[in-house]
Amino acid sequence: MPISRSRIGIRACRRVFKVEWEVVIGLETHTQLKTNSKIFSGASTTYGAAPNTQACEVSIALPGVLPVLNQEAVRCAIKFGLAVNAEIAPRSVFARKNYFYPDLPKGYQISQYELPVVGKGALTIQLGDTEKVIRITRAHLEEDAGKSVHGAVEGMSGIDLNRAGTPLLEIVTEPDMRSAAEAVAYAKKLHELVQWIGICDGNMQEGSFRCDVNVSVRPKGTDTLGTRREIKNLNSFKFMQQAIEYETRWQIETLEDGGTIQQATVLFNPDTGETRAMRSKEEANDYRYFPDPDLLPLVISEADKDAVRADMPELPQAMKARFEAEFGLSAYDASALTAARAIADYFTATLAAFGGEAKLAANWVMGGVAAKLNEADLDISASPVLPAQLAGLLKRIADNTISSKIAKEVFEAMWAGEGEADSIIDSKGLKQVTDSGAIEAIIDGVLAANAAMVEEYRAGKEKAFNALVGQAMKASKGKANPAQVNEILKKKLG
Amino acid sequence: MINNSLKQLGAMLASKQISSVEMTTEFLDRIDQHNPDINAYIALDRERTLAQAAAADARIAAGTAEPLTGIPIAQKDIFVAKGWQTTCGSKMLESFIGPYDAGVIERFDAAGAVNLGKTNMDEFAMGSSNETSYFGGVKNPWDRSRVPGGSSGGSAAAVAARLCAAATGTDTGGSIRQPASLCGFSGLKPTYGLVSRYGMIAFASSLDQAGPMAKSCEDMALMMNVMTGFDARDSTSLQRDKEDYTRGLPAMTGDKPLAGLRVGLPREFFADGLNAQVSSVVQAAIDEYRKLGAEIVAISLPNTRLSIPVYYVLAPAEASSNLSRYDGVRYGYRAPEYTDLMDMYCKSRAQGFGAEVKRRILIGTYVLSAGYYDAYYLKAQQIRRLIADDFAAAFTQCDVIMGPTAPGTAFRSGEKADDPVAMYLEDLYTIAVNLAGLPGMSIPAGFAEVEGKALPVGLQVIGNYFDEARMLDIGHAYQQVTDWHTRMPEGV
Amino acid sequence: MSLSISDIKRIATLARIEVSDAEAEVTLHKLSGILGLIEAMQAVDTTGIVPMSHSQDVTQRLRPDLVTKTDQRALFQSIAPAVEDGLYLVPKVIE
């Protein structure tokens, strides 16, 4: 039954509800696995080829063709299972999910049903200062469908099967999330994780990471789940947030108005910000799952798992703990530095080349570097200042060659491509002045020129001292060592 | 020449007594003469066939010939062959020209065999009489008012009427063995997984297996040498060392070549439902085996009586899914008129499939549908294991099992066409073998006199997994002392 | 388990096969006969029996992740009912 567009608009935000409601959210994420060839055939998975040029005889389901499983897809599934601490099934089974759709060439999708490759696991999300564990129900291997292209020919749809057979790992959570923000935090965390372990390119525009979100509401304090509606195919975190917020509001309004929720699959329209039930008839989906007789049970041994484990990068959670223990970084810093593989790699490389205090490196990666990247809308992997270059700068801060303030100027120059820290410091004469005699001379000049301030200081105005330090730093063009300036000035005014 | 064994034909080619082009032309001419009545072939392509024969002649001249090089073989129209019309006996695929070669076709091509044409069959191999073919029924060469059996009815009639040197078939529930029995020649369904299913249009994937249909066990051994072998494109293909299936044949001479062989006779195969004449022919054959040295032991396969119910759950279930790809989108039949996508699907499939195929799709859809899966599909898979276990137990008491292939002789066209249940009972003795995945063979064992006509009767030999070579030896030993396999129908 | 006309209609829709009312009657009769044959299974106690999907106890073989297929669109689409600009054409898909 099509659900009519809601008449609730913006004013819904102001509505006062009779009951305090709780939203319950679970996610199903289709993660396209980073393989060269398809899950059951040797056709290429490269995105963007001309229609049906990567649709081999298996992809288009010619009579007589058969599937053979891609080992890399299995490795990706094992990697994911290990990353979320899940049970990896020693024996899993491929099943056929039967339904007719033009982008589904066989009339069934090869998926896993009763025995998925990855069982129960968990993913911890960070919400401000608190952590929350989201339980993962399962993850199973399956093949993607093709695409329908509309509008090329009047009244017709065109079918492109290049994507048909691309390997997917469908990752299903328990209904553990209680707000759009939590759902988005989970999705972002998962998005980073699958890229971190190298099983997905994470490209959401190209559909490599797509979320279906199950949303239901219930009066707060009750245990039974409400009837859920599934928002299909969300491919941006922004849309996910909007869609869940809209859907939640719509369900609450419907129930408050005395209506009921019908189980449905809905689509989010980014233009209107609304969700609507799909028009295709929800003829009671009866997928008639049964074990695919063309495929045999997938057996994964301890040795298989060990081989994949040996090939796994350090996981973000472990790396975060190590950063705290080994480098004495705060939980906040460690979490930020391990939010993405590229950030962690950048930080680790910087620190290795620097060899000094981790906190200084962390501050620069999360501060100066992040700010410039943000401004330029660049990913850290595209930073014009490489880790080794940043380390060169950090060395000069650490050995007092330059002050932190001058360091910012040097970093700007490095960002602009003017070279390494040392050459910039030299060519611009930014080296810090630490020669006491030179600093004394500067201070003498400042004291002579600012007799009034000296008087104020002596009369007990502490602020005047800071002003005199400022004058001295200015006179040195910022290069005088601030600690020495303080010390010498104090002595002279003594 | 037409009654010669493959070995003899090979020798004629090797000695240049005849060229492959000449041999092939003779068979093509025979087809032109007899096929309009018998209807064994769906697709013929004289030019393509003779080009292959010419290439074989070149290979023979170059001295690189293999045993089947230059020999004209008929291919069941279930195998996709590049450039050949490949219909699977269905209107759905009437316009389908094979864009690639099946594993079996590749193997025959590589062996230098000549593809004589694509043989008629029950639509999508669903049938036991060849009457469900969109391209018309096939006549049994022994009595043209009767069916040749099915589903490999075209191959069967072609072998029996000597319209080919040998043929391929596929067997899901008896589709090689039952027509072999009804048409009086030798047919073998190998152990599941020995012959590649790649490019063999699927009916019931966990049961389908291709095998040879030929005049003798010796011919079948040569065919098996070509057909079997690992194919990486088929996940169910088994990785095994290559065997020479002819290796034991020369030893099958002398007084008691089968001394020590234990032959099990399942009491269930000689119970109700077996035609009396067939029973006595089979008993006579077993007596012959006694003479050859075999020891006869009584065995029981108590669950085989359930093989038909189990089969008619599992095979339609798999078929209903396998045949979903015929939707009129990428190839095959599309209804000329429709209102929308749903209507296009429903009309294309209603018009493109015949009645029996639709029935099986519906049964399969039903047994898999929500609420019925456990009672039907799961239950059938459980009983399937009981049936397989019966055989495992039996093979601790005997080396091979023997019995009738079919409960009767060839029946009249139309006799069972309207009664699916009666038709299904044709496969009473063959289906259990497919469910267990075992090798099964039918060899000519004599004739039954029916309404004034002598109709062939087959003896079924069931072996343990991978025991095909021994089964062929056992069949060959019998064929050394009998001549049933050399008999030819009149009028061809 | 006896079949009804509405069962026939439901499974025919699931299977995407048009069945007229007259055909539905005939189909009902024939399918009921087949189901009667199948019914013999129900008398067997299968408690604890592991279902058998394959006759050989073998496991799935894995394929190296290599691109082995080349573009054969022209060949494959030469036997297609309706194509345009490399796409297979179907009546409009409504979501």
C-alpha cells in the first residue's frame, strides 16, 4: 500500500507529543569488495565502463554457465570478521534468493542465508566522550545486481549488467542504535574500518558503500519493537541523517495521530527531504531461499584465518590503545589520530621521521595540518606537506631553532611548496636568536625607548612587563627566544 | 559401416579406407533420408559439420589423430555449442545461437570428433518420452508408433537407427538409461562430477550429469575418455586423475572373466510395477552373468521406493530457479505483445515454455515457498541421504547392483502424455542413482514381444562412485557373449 | 496439503507465468496429482537426518582473483530481443 506524502512539514519540529518516543535503528550495509574480478566470474569490476562491456556470459546468465567463487572475496570477508572480532564460520553455504527483476539476470541472487560466512561481532563507536558497542549480527557474501537506466528510450528502461556479480559483503547490525546521530556514527566508523582493512574503496558516489536503515519507534521504556520501515540505498551520511530524522518524525506523528505503521520499503528523496514507500508492489516477498546446488560449502580453516590475520594491518582500536600506552597520548588524541587509516599512517610516518615527542607531532597533525587540509578540502593522503617534511619542521621546533609561532610561518611556506623547513628558515632568516648578548642589546634599546612603561612596571603594574616583552619580541622580528627575553628583562628591571 | 564400432570406424579412418568427410557425408545422407520421419535431430548444419570433418582429415593426415578424430557424433541439444542453434527442446530458445562452447563440446572438438548435429529432447530435459519437445516427438526406430524414451530421445533414436556413430546424452533421473533401454543400445550416466556441467543447460543442477550413448560398452569407454575430466568452470567438477576407461576391456575374455564379482539384486527392483516380460529378460541376463563367473547376492534398498517423491520435489525446485533466467530480457523468446514489465515476464514465460516445464516450475515454486520448505524441500533432502545410505550399505555386500532399467518397454506415443504421474513412474529404477550421485548404465539384454513387435529391454548396472571402468568391463564381458547390442531395427 | 486455485494463482505469479482461469483448473488437477505422489515422504521419520545437497562430500574450490573475460557485448547482444546503445531494453521499471 503506498503511503501518502505526509502533511507534516517544518512545524512538526514544534509539535509536542503525548508520549515520549524512542527510535530503534538497525543497519544493513552493502559493501562492495575491492577485487579485480567478479565474485563468481572473471569479468572486470572496474567502475564506469561502457554499458554491458563487462558483462560476461556468467554476468548475463547465459544458459549453461556456472559460478565459481573468487578467493579474494572470501579473504575480504575473513578480514572483516577478524576486524570486528566475529565468529568466522568454518562452513558456510551459498543460497539462492529468488525474485524477478530485469537487473537480476538469473532471476535469483546468489547470497548466503542460513549459514553466513561471518557471525556475531561488534563495532565500538565514539559519541563525544562516550563509547557505545554496536552488535553485528552477521555479514554475508553475495553478488550485486546490475543497474536500470531510465529515460534513454521513451517508456523503456535500459539494463546495464556491468555491476551484476560484483562482490558484496552485506553487514547487518542488531537494532542497537537509538538516534540518527548514532546510526551515522556507526556508518562512518564502518566506512572507515572497511577502508582501513582494505576490503572496500569506500567510494559512496559510485555506490561502493550503501546503507539500508531499518527504523521503528516505540514508547520509551517499552521492550517490544515497533513495526519497522526500511529506508533503502542511502549513499551519503548527510542523507542518512536527514532520512532517519524525517522517518522517525513521520512514524511518531502517524502513531500519535492514531495511525499504524505498515512494514514497508521506502526511498529517501534528497530534493524534498522526505521518505516515500516504493511503488513496486510489495507482493509478499517470498524469496524461496535454498542452497545453491551449483556451489559447494565454503570451508574456512584456522590456517586460512591465520594467513589472513598475518596480512592484516593493525586495527584502529588496537592502534588507539597503543598510542595511549606507548606515546602517552590522551584518549581523545589517540582516537582522532586513528579515525582513518590515512591519518594514522600520516601520523606514524611523521613521528618515525621526527623521532621526538609524540604529543608535538600529534598536535601538528590534528592542528596545523588538519586545518590547512580542511581549508583546501583535501584528503590527508593528498597533503602537499609530506610526513618527512613535517618531521623536519618538528625537529626545528624541538631543538629551539624556531619558536612555535615562527613554525606556523614556516609551515605556510612549506604548504606553498617553498621547500624544506631548514631551507625556508635559512632563506628567510627565521632562526631563533638565542645569543644572550644580542638579546640584551635589543632589551636595552626597548627599555630606553619605553621609559614610561618601565615606570608603570616599577609602580606595580604587572601588565607593563608583558608589554615590554612584546616590544622586545617585535624588535627581534619574533626571532628572539621568548624564555630568554623574559629572563633577561626580569634581571634588568630587577 | 554404420554398424561398426567406434574402434572399427577409427581404424577405417586411420587406414585411409575412408575419409572423415566421406564417413560424415554418409551419416548426413542417412539423416536426410530418415530424420523427416524419426525426428531425432533438431539442428543440422551440413557446412559446419563437413568443415569439421575436413579438419579431422587434415589431422589424420598429419598423424595427430586421437581415437575419436573424424568420427561423427550427435550432440544432445542441451549442450551450448558456438554458432549452433541450441534450443534445449524449447520454444524459449528457438532463436538461441550458442555464443560459446560447453565443456563437453570443447572436449569432443579437441579430440577431433565431428559434431553431426543437435538431437531432439524433452523440453529442458523434462520428460521420459521426448513428447514434451517443442520440436515434436521422436519416433522409436523399433516401432515408430512408440516413443524412444526421454529426455535424451533424439540421441537415443539416432544411435538406434544408426544416424550417428555415437551420441551424448544427459541424465537427471534416467534420461540416458531409460531411452537406452527402450531403444536397445548402451547408455551410461557417470558419477556426478566426472563430466563438466559447464555449458550443459541446467535442469536440476545437483542431479544433472552427461554421459555417452553408444552401441556398445567399448564405444562408451572411448567416449568416456573424451568426456570426463576436471573443468575449473564448474564448481561441482571433481579433480581426479585422468582414467583410461578402456584399460580393463581386453581382459574380459575367456571362460569366467567375472569370477569373484558380486552382483547385488535389490528385491525392491523386482517387485510390483515391473512388467513380467521385462523381468524375465533381466533374469536371463543375470543368468548369463552367473555363467561369466559372477556371484549373485540378494540385497535391499528399502528407501528407493521414495526416490520418485524425493525427485519430484528436488528436481522441480532446482528447475524452478534454474529456469528463472528465461525472462525475455537478454536472449530467448519475448512475447510479441505486453502491457508492462510484469506482463512481459508472465506472457513470455507462459508462451515460451511448454505445459510440462510450466508444471514443474510451478511445483518447484510451491515446494520452496514460505511455509512449505521444511515439509517438502528439507524433508526430500533428508530422505535423499537415506537413499544414498542404502546404496552405501549395499556396496558392502556387493560390487555392482543389477536390475531392470525401466519398468516396461517403449510405450505408445500419447499413451502417458496426459498423465504426468504415470509418466514419472517410468523412472522408478533410475532416479535413486541420480539422487545418490552414483554411476548407472543400461545395456541391451534382449527383447520383449509386445503386440507382435520385438521391443528392446535394457539391463541396468549400478556401480559405486567412480567405478565406471569396472562397470564398462562388466558390460563388455556380457557383450562378448551376447549379440543384443548389435541388433538393428528394420527399415533403417 | 491440498492445493487451491488461489495457490495456483499465487505460485504462478511468483514464477511469472501467466495462467488463465481455465488453465488454472487443469493445472490444479495435475499438480494435485503430483503432490499426492510426493506425499509419501511425509510418512518417513527424518528426525536428525542431515539434509543432502550434494552427492560428493567436497567443498567449494576458490578461483584466483583474475580478470579473464573480455568484452563480448556485440556477440551476446546479437541474440537479444531488444537493445539500444549497448543496453538491454525492457518496459519501464517502476520503483
